[in-house]
Amino acid sequence: MKVFTYSEARQNLSKLLLLAQDEEVEIRRKDGAIFSLVSKTQENKSPFDVPGIKTKATMQDILNAVQKLRSS
């Protein structure tokens, strides 16, 4: 784990973010407060990837409903 002062962190933010991708980074302020910087993992998931639902509707029921809505 790398430790930086607040001033060092401000001056080297880009470097800090790169380091945080691989390991935890600590930032210490003059008043003694300590902050931890850790990278979050990104999910490669589409927002449209939702679980399906069970229904008794048939394909024909759905097509009829769509046709009815379009003709209104």
C-alpha cells in the first residue's frame, strides 16, 4: 500500500488513480485524517440485460396487443 500526503496526492492525482487500480492508496492530511482510495471493478453488463418473467401470454397475444395499440 502506498501512502501520500494530501499535497502529494493533489499534485499527482493521475499517478494516484493508476496506482489505485492495482493496490490500495492512502492519503493523509495534516490534521491526521486518513483516506483510502480503492478502484471499483466495472461490470461489463448491459443495462438492458434484465431477467425475464414468466407469463401465460402467447406470442399471438403480444402481437395482437401491439397491433391494437398501433391502430388506436
